[in-house]
Amino acid sequence: MPAGKLGVPAGQLSEIDLKRQLRTMWHTREETVLQGGAHAIAAHTHRMLELEFEFIARFATESTPNPARTRRGARARSGQSKGRG
């Protein structure tokens, strides 16, 4: 995707705008996949990933995985061994 074609680069967005655009992307994902063409889905995916990676970079504390949602956490809940490492 050409730079700038999908809006302001994620790194240049304010924190408020970054979070607002992410909410919009997540809200419109289903409609895009179900009703959009291949180009629309590709553009949506590209922009969503750009915003998500920027969010993770800026908000490391907020985006730290919940241990219960990892494979290790699932194994622990089910009584399985911890696996590797």
C-alpha cells in the first residue's frame, strides 16, 4: 500500500486519535470482510495492523498479554504440563 493512502501514518497520530481509529477499525472489521472486495479487505487489514503495532509500541503496559490467555496459562488451567521453557 502506498504511504499516506490510508490516512495519517499511525506514528503521527495523537494518542486519542490512535485509540479512536483502532476502535473504528475493530468495529468495521466484520462488515469489511463480509461485504468488501479483496482490495478493501487488504487495505483494512494493512491499516488495522499499522495502528495495532503502533498501539503496542506506545502502550506496552496496556498491551501486555494476560497470562491466562497464553498457551502456558491454558495448560495450567487444564492441569497439563507447562510445556517448553
